[in-house]
Amino acid sequence: MDLSTIKPDTKKALFLLKRQLPEFVCDAVNLEGINYTLPEVQTLLDGITVGGHKLSDETITLNQAKTWKFLIESIESSKFSLQKDFACECHNIAAKEEALSWGVFRTGGVTIAGTDYLPPDANSLDSLWKTMIEQSKNIENIYECAIFIFLTMARTQFFYDVNERMGRFMMNGLLLSNGFPAINLPSKKQLEFNQLMLDFYNSNNIVPMTNFMMSCLSPQAVKIMSE
């Protein structure tokens, strides 16, 4: 896929995202084991409760949609940033009633299921955030930079929970604010994603996951953004 043809346009990139928003939300919650169908998510986003699902599942799904709305509004008003405070503001919406705490960095240790890798001590999180931002400035390719942010946030586990989703929000916020189309992670690729992420947690080799995430970028979106 030739990304050099993309003509950066934030308004156009956000337009494409808004049209795909139910799909983004549906895939994200399905990756968390919440089995909503796309029509059910569309119905829920229209403000109509869907039967047959746990209240907690509905809350997580709506929180996902609310975070997207906040992110879109922040980009439209030029308020999006990679600063810790902005990420915490997003997490305050995305992780409400789900994580041990929300809107703040974790204050204790965490583990990641399926791997022996242990995320950094909580006392080092502020400095690690600053290091992540400084390192990202040296990555010229916008997609590689955005994916680096996602992967670093996931591996560092800045929050008690909702780290991978938060990483993808910040990844896409960076892309969209620079006029590039967002990356959706299809739930049909869940097995491949989970295996590659476990490998990444153990090795800290970002190349396989970067290639995988790039493969998730919609060719249709790239074509439209190149017109």
C-alpha cells in the first residue's frame, strides 16, 4: 500500500472516521470479549438499549463511543495532545467503572496475562511518559510514530486497565490530528493480534506489530485520502 499518495486533511480523515465509528466501537469491544454485533452497536449508539447483554458490557461499549466523541471534538478544536493530562482525560471516560481507577496513572504493580513480562514500577511512569514522547519525536513516518505510541503505552501499562484501547486512542488521535486516516483493528484478526502482542511484550521488538497494524489500515480510506 502506497501511503505517499495520501494528502493530509484532518477534516476529511475525521469525516471518514465518523462514518465508520460504529465499526470501530464494535471491533474494539469484541476484542475485549464483548459479543455485540455491528447492528447492535449501531442501535446502542442511537440511544436504544439492546437486550441480552450485561449492563457492564453496555457501559464499556458506550464508554468507547464517548471517548471517540471526546477525541473527535478535541481534534476539531485543536486541543488534542500527547501530554499525560490529555491521556488521563481520555482514560477518565474510556475506563470509567471498568478499571481499578480511571483518569490517573496506576499507583501499584500490574501483570499481563499470558506473559512473564512485568511492566515498570509505578514510580517510574511519569518519566517513562516523557521518554516516550521524546523518542516519538525522532520517528519521521507518522504511522510508525503513532504505532510506537500505541505499543509503548500498552507495554508500559500506564493505567491499571484499558491500556491497549487507550494506546489505540492516542495513536489514532495523533494520526487524525495530522490529517491521516485512523487505523481500525478488526476483531476477525483477534488471534493474530493477541499472539503478536504477547510476542511483543516479551521481546519489545516493535517491527512485527508495526507491520501488523499497518496491514489493518483500510485501503479504501487511503484511496479516498489520496484523491
